[in-house]
Amino acid sequence: MSYTEDLGKRAKAAEPLLAAAPSAVKDRALEAIAEALKENMAHIISENAKDLAAAKENGISEAMQDRLRLNESRIDGMVKGIRELIAMNDPIGEIVEGFTRPNGLRICKTRVPLGVIGIIFESRPNVTVDAAALCLKAGNAVILKGGKEAIHSNICLGSIMRMAIEAAGLPADAIQVVDNTSRETTNELMKLNGYVDVLIPRGSARLIQAVVNTATVPVIETGAGNCHVYVDASADLAMAVDIADNGKTQRPSVCNAIESLLVHKDVAEEYLPMIAERFKEHNVKIYGCDRTIAILGEGIEKATDTEYATEFGDYIIAVKVVDTIDEAIAHIRRFSTRHSECIVTSTLAAAEKFQREIDAAAVYVNASTRFTDGGEFGFGAEIGISTQKLHARGPMGLRELTTVKYLINGNGQIR
């Protein structure tokens, strides 16, 4: 039996025990994880330091190192997220709808776990905890495959969580962390039919497409975020500066950060110097169209389709001056990954048109795309942001980690 098949077998054995666990038991296990994370904070940070040292040695960018970093504040945030999850209603067993057929059959549609979930992700070790906690609350066993850049952090977090849930009365194998970082292991996990019910990749567009193209297990696409802000002719320009700056610089490495800025020609000469001045505070590199270069002058590099199509994940942005809202919408349709898009405008007609015609999981009017997040939406932690249309779209909370089962009761009906 291969390494990954053994993981799958153990997860499959844990699955029915977790699916049948009462809410109180699952919540007790989650509280045990929260307490264990607090108690082992120094050890977690020490193991994370090994990953950070390797990242620096390998020349990984500062923005990507930020994704990798765990400190007391971030661990406290993970604990806070778990406790918010504990306070949320358990979706398992929820009656979605019920009805009685003319022949007397009583049909009840209820929520049940998905089963065994495989999660393949990059860089951010907090995903290890967020994903495990969400899967546990929704009654799913989980196999977590993080990137090699966070291997020490992920193994440490996985070990802590496994001991915590076992002490609380759930099988340790409900949470498993893949400690083999080889590509072969990843490929085997993607084809673990019969053991894994669904795969959720979380990371770069390259990772997501690799999983989609390779996996034989069903996949939910998440994460790739080539997000835009469009500054309309009627925009409050001070607001537009704050929204674009927050979207780009507050945390540039995450999927809901913006990568492109579109500006209506009527406000470009006034707005572009304003946002460029703000971007200077973070040394944001700007690629721009010819009109952007003419307005901002030296230091702006020529933007091509390559830049407009790129999820930089860094202090880099592509800018384009457009003649109309229709041109902005056409540009977004061409380059968007259908994650999060924003218009800044004071015109109701423009706001409605943008929200109606832009096809994305989250479409904003006068607010930062950084709000596309399970916690910000009130879902507790999230498993990722789904950019597809089947089963789930947008931030994936507890309900998105369930499926349905029909319970039918009769009194002898035959067909």
C-alpha cells in the first residue's frame, strides 16, 4: 500500500465516526485545538522560524514571506477563528426542505458531510488550522497537503491538532498532514478515488490549474485572484484612493488583493497622481498604459497583456486609463479570474450596471475587495474562495462543506 493510499484508508476509517459525532463532541474537540495552540505557541513560532529561514535563504519575496509568517498575533487570530466557529450552528442534520408527495411519501432533504476532503495549498500555514477546524465542524475528515516552504509549520500544527482531538474523543486520523512534499505524492493524492471525495486546491493560479488538469477526484476551484478596481468618472477620488490603496497594499500576497486599477479618462489626470503618491509609501511598482505613462511620467513601465493577466501577489500593480465604463467591463471580463471586482462611483446607474454585468464571486460598489473573506462575511473561518459556479461560489464556510441526503419515509408505497 502506498503512502497516500494509507492516508486515504485512515481518513476513510475516521469519516463515519466524525460524521456521526454530536455537535457537543465536535465543539469540545475544537476548543481542545484552540487551547493546544495557545499552550504550544512558542513551539509553533520556533518551527515556523525554520520555514522563514529557508524562505530567506531561497530568495522568496518579502510578500511571500509574510504569507508564511506565524507570530503571536496570527496564532491568536487562528484561536479566535476557532472559537467563532464553535459558536456557530452545526449545519449537519439541518433540514433544508421537506414535503409530502400525493402518494403519501414524506421526503426530507437534510445536510450531511461531504466525506473525506483533500486540501492542497501553498505557503500560508494558518490554512492548516482553518481548514482542519472547518472540516471537523462540518463532520468531514481532511487530508492536508501544504507546500514544502511551510513543511515544519504544517507538521507541527497537524501534530498539535491530532493530539487535541484524540484527547477530546475523536479519531486523530480525522486530521492528517502530508509530510512528504514530493510531486509524486501530490499527484497520487489527486487521483485517490475511493478515498477522497473532493479536492480543494488553494494557492496560485498555476497550482489550481495543475490540480484541475491532473485530478481524477472531483475538484472545487478556489483562490486565483486577478482582482480589479475601476474608478468611474463620478467617483469620490479620495475614497477611490483609500479603496485602491487598501486593496493593493494592506496585504498584497492574498487572493483578494487587487492587481489592476482601471481609471476613467475624465478623472485620470487628477486621480492617478493621487494614488501614485499613496503607492509610494509602499514602493509599489506601477505598470501602465500609454496614457498612464503620459500622466505619471518616469518610473512607470509599459503594461502589456502579460501584466494585465498576472496575479502579482506583491507590491506591483497594472494600471489602464479607459474611455467608458463599458471598456472597463470588457477589460475585466477578459482578464478577471472571477474572484472579486470593484467599482468606485457615485452614480447609481453605473453601480447597478457594473454589478449586473461583471461575472465574479464578489462584486463591490465603493468598498475594498479585501472583504472577500469568510470571517468578514460572518461565516467564521473559510476553506477558500470558490471562483467556480458549481456547488459553491465565494467564501466557503461550513455549509459549503456539506452536501445533502434525501430521507424518505413511507408506509408501504410501491411504484
